[in-house]
Amino acid sequence: MKDVSLFLDVEPVAWQRPKTRIVKGWVQHYSPSKTKNYEKLIAEMYRHRGKVYWEKDEPICISIHFSMPIPKSTPTGKRAK
């Protein structure tokens, strides 16, 4: 099993549901721009770090750690904790 680490210093973005529209009788499905832009950002950061390839049947282990900012709606007393 390969040991690969990738540190992304970005705030996580919630995955948005695909959108649907009807144009001249045709149905079109598309991903919202916020989701698409975030996917491109993560892919670019991965490419910049240096691609790592795995064999098709090779197991991988993924650990994800998030650090979220404190919401503005949190009372000042709770922010200090």
C-alpha cells in the first residue's frame, strides 16, 4: 500500500446537487459552477503536488481531517472555548 499525503489549505465546500433545465424542449443536466470550480481547484492542487498512480486492484487508505472556521452566529462566550 502506498503512503501518500496531500495537504489542501482550503475550506471544505458542500457538494451541490446537479441542476436540470429545459431549453427548446431538450433536457440538460449540469453541475453548479461552485461545485465544478472546487473540483478543478482540488485537481489542480493534486497535479501541482505531483500525481501518484495506483494499480487497479491496489488498496488505498484515505484519512480526511477538516478544520472549519467558527461561524459568525456563534456567541462570543462560546468562541473563547
